[in-house]
Amino acid sequence: MTDMAASVARFTAMGTRVELHLFGCDDPAPLAAAKAAILSVEDALTIHHPSPATALNDALSTDGTATVEDRLLFAALLQVDALWRETGGLFDPSLGHWSALTIDRTNRRVSTARPLTLDFGGFGKGYALDHAVTALLAMGVGSALLSAGESSIAVLGPHPLGGGWPLAVPHPEDEGAWLVELELQDASLSISSTIGAGAAKPDRAAMIRPTDGAIVTTPATAVAAAATGAEAEALSTALLVADPAARERLRAAAPDRRFLFPHAAPVGAKRALEPTA
Amino acid sequence: MTDDDFALSRRTFLDRVLLASAGLGMSTAAPWAARAAEDIPKGQRVRIGVIGTGDRGRTLIQNLNKTRNCTVAALCDTFEPHMAKARAYVPANTPVFTDHRKMLEAREIDAVVIATPLDLHARQTIDALDAGYPVFCEKAMARTIADCSAMVTRARQRGKILQIGHQRLFNPTYLNALKRAQAGEIGPITQIRASWHRNRSWRRQIPPGGTEREINWRLHRDRSAGLMTELATHQLQVANWFMGGLPTRVMGSGSICFWKDGRDVYDQVALIYDYSDGRKVIYTSMLNNARYGCEEQIQGSKGTIEPELGRIYQEVQPGAVPALARMRADVQAGRKNTVPIGGATWFPELPVTTPGDSLGWGEYDETMLQFEGFGEAVRSGKEVPGLLAQAYHASVASLLGEQAIDQGKALAWPTDLVTF
């Protein structure tokens, strides 16, 4: 059973519980490296205590400009910029003001034409898992499942028993029922929902459609699988807040990996349901 | 309770105090406890003259009667109905006075206990010290910080014992809580939320012969700081004690919010006391909702202590994700099953309702123990160590809080206080 041996880390980060399950690896070093990678991302992107992100927000909230020295934060900004474009502005950690932002890649300068602040939110979890996966790959880990708050999941390599990782997204209100089942390998999964226990957290930020500022309250769950956690997070958020036309455009690009489930819909589906929200 | 029962329960209580105060660092944090719990040598009882025979004064008399080294030898009160009730607790031939100076001049006592309205504490304490008597005065010490300082200074000048009543300092549950906090069980303490919430007016019916200012002195600003001196003082003492230091500044707000009955002290207060390294005590008190009662929530990185409830709670680490635990078991068993996972992000930041563990040891007669400690201090001429500083700083904290509320600004901890 040596090749089945699993090592696990459980800890709190980014305001939620994180679990790292490594298979075929008894060495504690990869787990430690993956945890350190996640905590480093948290330190860079958090807005809940002083961080490179809060320093940047201080500058941007006054029409300012700043040089971003932090490597993780600057890389995150570049990735967000690409995802903002990919989602037609529906993923926007500045709540609709990203177009005011200018990023000078050469000099690592970020400027804004209007006051704004950034909240990386769920993107941070996916981005952190990406860095953990990179750390695990660098240390030779061949099979792992990582979870950040159960809304962000990354799988590395094949399932320890071979093939992809069979994952099912539970219905948030109907215990035992699934919204969708997916088999993933070297991929990330993100789930965004307007309902469920986590969504009921008293001070949870509202889901806002960046393109018009509308608060999205329609009961729905968005599921997106992608090559990276950052992309999956951006897409699940975009799917949840998009209007029907925009949502269909996003889904059409990868209909077997992008889903939106309005909760009037039947449950237990093995395939994507048509978006109706 | 028979004498034997009393002796047995007293011994149990003292054993608990001794046990609780025996921990690492406790001789510094609670140096009075072990000494107060020592066996009391045989000898003449200390004759106590009690000034003030209202509700609190009579409670003190009953506790003095329980001690093995004190006896109530004189009573003093200007209000006859209170005096009449107090006489029921002392021998019929106990001298009574209406003027505390006459009681002091009679020279029939060894020490004085003061349980009068707050504005009288300083004058009566200083008179007693000047007359050569050790003094036990109920908290809060005095109506002003200057008077608190004057009481300490005069006690030193006269070389006499001054002890202030703060019964939690002798409560074995609190001592045990402090011991466990000092042992690191709840990690570094960074915040204490303390509250004393009641749902009653605090107004007392004025008996025949009484006056509003005599009976309802707590409701009048020239006599009392209300919630701050009568209630908050207790908990600010606990806060200083568990923080192991003093506030650096205080800010607050107060109002007469509900009981608009002519009182001029606040019926609702909310304050923040800053301590070193960013630590805070958040204090609230009110008189029209008792849901959260009286409690100090002493919070560290590893746990929380609630001494009034007698509970200690460990921080709850997130449990394993059940679906992932099943996945691990499945893999170990050679099964490849679908892993049901995903939804709105799991958040831990909802109130935790775990029951915690008992701190043990319910209340006993900590007020009695204070007096036994006072009696031994009078006999030996050596004060019970550490008590006066605790009481003085608690009173200063409460009065500084009142000033911060009145002035609507943050006030720094005074730099001209008596040092210990």
C-alpha cells in the first residue's frame, strides 16, 4: 500500500479551512511547501490585515499610482487582467472599475484613473491552490487533491487508483442530490453560489455584477472547471453574475466544464442544465 | 450550618484557593491569595467598626461574623432604618453611632470597615487613618481619581493598612482561571469583552425618613459615577489582572437612554480600553436588557475563559471535510468513489456554541476571606500584598472611563498616579 499512502494537512487560511491530500508521498516536505505557498499568497492578497494588497489599495483609493514590489501580488494583477478580458468584464475584483486600471508591466507600476479598491476574494483561493500545485509538482508529487473552503478544488495528476478524479457538486439545499458530476485530472474546480450555508454567513460580501453594479440574489450555483484555479474562480464568478446572453457566450466556449444551475431546476443531473436565471 | 460544617467547607474553600494560587507566576499575579488562605493563628479578634449599614454594609457585617479573626464592635450610620436592620446581626450591646468621627474617638475598635455611598469614602477613610485605624473600604475607592490617590497617600503617611473590597481577587474560580491563563491554555490574551447588563432601574424605593440622595445615591452624579464605579470597577480590575498591565488610554460613550427618571448618571455605557501591544478591553453596561448579564470574556489565540460562567473554551479548529475523509478511506480500501464536494465557501466565522470545560469550584465566601486577610493584616501590621494596587488601578480606570465619556475624547492613562 506504499503507493497508496496519503499524507494530509488541514489548516485555516483565507478565512476558511484548507485541506491538502497527497497520495503516494510519505515525505512531509511537499505538504509543508504547499502550505507555505498558500500562506504566502494569503499574506500578499489579504485585505483583512496590512499586506501588499492593502498598501496598493491605499494608493488606488485616491486616484493614485503605485509600484508593486510583491511578486505574488503583481502576478495576480496580471492574471486578473487577462481574466477580466476573457470574461468580458464579468470577473472584476474592483467591482466594475478595472477598465480604469493601467498596468505597466515593465516598471511594475499600477495606476488608476478613478478611485478603486481590490478584493481578490475567491480568486485568491484559486490562485493560492495554483501556487500550491506548482510547489507540489516541483517536489515530485504525482497525485493530490487540494481544497480551499470546498468551493475551490484542485486535483494534481491522476486519482491514486488511476484515471481522473470523480467529483460531484452537491445541491446546496437538497442533501444527497448532486448538481453535476465531473471527472478531472490536472485541473481546478470552482463553485460559486448565492445560497447554501457559506452564502448565509452574516457579513459575506454580496455578489455584484460588475457591468452594471446590480446585486445578484437569484438562487443559483455556478460551477467552472479550468486548467488553473485562478481561471476557474473567475469563470464561476462570471457565470453567476452574467446576464443570460453573456452567460451563454461563456458556457458555449466550454459547455462540459462551465455550468449554471438555477435552483428552481431539477437536481441529480449528470449533465449541464440549461441556464434559465 | 454547624460550626463543624462551616470549618469543613471553609477548609475546602481555602484549599481550592491555595491550589489555584500555587501555579507558575501566580505568586506575582495574585500574591494575596496564598497568604489570605493561611491558617489563622489563635488570638484576640480584631474589633471592627462598620460605617454604613445599608444593603452592602449588612452583607459585610454578615461576612465579618463568619470570620475567625474579626468581630463587629461598633456600627455607624446616619439613617436609622438601616441601623435598625444591622443591629439584628450584632450583639445587643454593640455601640452605635451616627457620626463616624464619634466612633473613631470612642477608641473601642481596632479597625474600620466603610460601606457608605461613594462620595463619602475618601473623607471617612482619611479620618479613620488620621485617627490611627486600619481601613477596609468597599470599592470603588472614591468619587475622583485625586481622592483615590489621596487615600493611598494618607495610608502610607500614617503607616496604616488600607484595603479595598474586590471579592473576585479571592474567588477560587477566578484564581483558577488566572492560573490556567498564565499557564498558556488560552494563548496570549488580546481582547477581553466585559459586560454588566441588568434589566432594572436600579432605583430603590425611599423608605419613611429617607431621602432620594441618601437612598438612590448611585443615580446622582455628585455621589457616584453610576455604572462605572458601582459595576465596571469590578470588571476593570479583572481586566487589568488578566491583561497583566494597565490601560494606555480609554475612549467611550454614555447616555441616559432608557431610564429617563431624573437620574443624571448614564444608564448605558460603552468603552474601549487600549492596553500595550494593541490589546483591548471592550466594556458595556446597561440597565434595560439582561440577556448577556455579567461576564468577562477573556480571549486568547487558543481559547476563551468566561469566569462568571466558570467555563474555559478551546478554540475550535475546523473539522475535517467529511467528503475528503471518506475519499481517503476509499482510496485506502481500493475504492474509487465520487467525491461530493463544493458549494458556497465554508466559513468558520459564526459563533461557536461548544459547551467548553468547567473551571471548577463554585462560589464561596470570598468576601469573608477578604476580611480574614484584612484581620491578619491588622494583627500583623503588614498589608495583604498586591491588593491595594489592584483596587486603585481599577478605580482609576473606571473614573477615567467616566471622564472619557463626559469629554467625548480618548484619554491617556494618567501619569501622576501613586506608584506601587
